[in-house]
Amino acid sequence: MPWLELSLTVRAEQQPRVEEALDDLGALSITLQDADAETPDEQAIFEPGVGELPLWPTITLNALFDVDTDRRGLSEALGDLLPWLEPDQMLFRDVADEDWERAWMDQFKPMPFGRRLWIYPWNIEPPTDGDIVVVRLDPGLAFGSGTHPTTALCLEWLDGLQLAGKTVTDFGCGSGILAIAALKLGALSAVGVDNDPQALIASADNAERNGVAERLALFLPEDLDAEPADVFIANILAGPLGELAPQFAAAAKPGAPFAISGILQGQQEELLARYGEWFEGLQVDTREDWVRISGFRR
């Protein structure tokens, strides 16, 4: 069946009240997007801190209603609930019914990272011959599927390591993609850490589906109880990376390879100085506007 979509563009501070009003009026779904970005990735938001819900300065809310919903009545009701809302802020359109999950999946293709690592969605079967390592992962909302430059930088770094028999810590594990990739590349065991309980659930599910759940331990940061790792990787944001440097140093064995990402161009110099206290052989690699720093624990 078709749907009626109502789009509203508002300031970030107005978003909670607008979303509440749409929900009260029977919206079947509400999605948020950056109103100023030409593409969804231009101002992507990754790995918020505990209790944080960062949003763009200007937000478009897209609400779906039953196609028979009275547009005029809906506009008047919104006007009553949100007196400051202008009529020209309300844009209606009819949306054809579609298998949204299938349409999204059809856009997600197998992706290579390095010499042998591939990420395959579950709707595409990987080849049975050839010397490739496959992680099966469907695209997710916010947790990471390899499409963002920081994830790609980290996956390529892992592919270049000799991981056989090694222990790995993945801080900011999200979907678990880095820890799972490390295990599929031969790591003995891995620890995934994330401040979002939903990320830990997603990581556990993805590890189970990839057949590595028994070798992956998952923790909230405050519950982390693991020995220093042979390999350490963190894909979060520059601010937390700077704050957590001493903790990361303690989580890596002497001589352990390490990599950090989630760093925008221009933020690396401060982090290089910060990490130089505990790590050596520091190297910077970039993709688009994003940076990966790698090296070894002193």
C-alpha cells in the first residue's frame, strides 16, 4: 500500500518537540536526516558518548502516515501543537509501497579490504574457491558495515597484519566488524568494547552468524576486564581518542601493533604528540577527509 509522507525541517533544539507531536498524531515511522547535506554521509555522526544524542544543526524529519490521512486536518493539528510552525515548513508527498529492506540491501555489494579480506552481505554468496577471507555482515544503522572511510582504513590495516594466534582488542566495536574480521583473519581471540549496549548486542549477533562468537568477549567500558592485547585498535572520535590514550596504552602489550581512527584531517597532529608518549613508529594514512594513525606500543 502507498503511504503519506510529511517532511518538516527544523532546528536541532526543536527536534524533540516536533518528533513528539508527530508521534502523538499517529506517525507510523519517523526518520531524521541532515537537512543541509547533499548526501547522507557528508555530516555523518559516529560513536556518540554515553548518554549523548548528537544531531545536525538543521534536521529534516520524515514521518509516514496512512495514505488516507487528511492532510489539512494533520496540518491544523500540528499547528495547534506547534504554534511556531509555519505552513510552508510542511511538505507532503505520496510514497509508493516498497520492500525497503530489500531495496537497501540491493545497494550493498561485496567490498574488498586489503589483499584478501572481503565483507559480503548475507544476500550474496561468496565464491567457494580462491584465497579470500569473508566476513558476512548486513548494512546497519550507525554501527558500521565497512562503507565509511574510517572502517575501511581499519579493515585494511588488519588485513596487513599477521594475526595467527594473537589476541585483539577492538575499542568502539560497533557492529563488531573489526573484531570479527581479526578473528576470521586468524586471531586467537578478541575483546570488543563499546559504550552502547545495543552495539554489544549487534556485535554478539554478528559474531554468532560468522561462527566466531566463542572467541569474542564483549564489554561496556566500565566492565572491561581483559589482559593487555597483542593487537589494539580503536575506531571512535578524536576527542575520546585523546582522553583515553593512557587507558589504550595499558591495554596493549609492549611491541603490540596499534591503530586508531575516527580522526578528521587536521586533528592528527595533536594525537600524534599525545600518543608519542606511549607508542612509536607512528604513521598516518588517509582516506577522503579521514585519518588513521598506526604504530607500536613502546
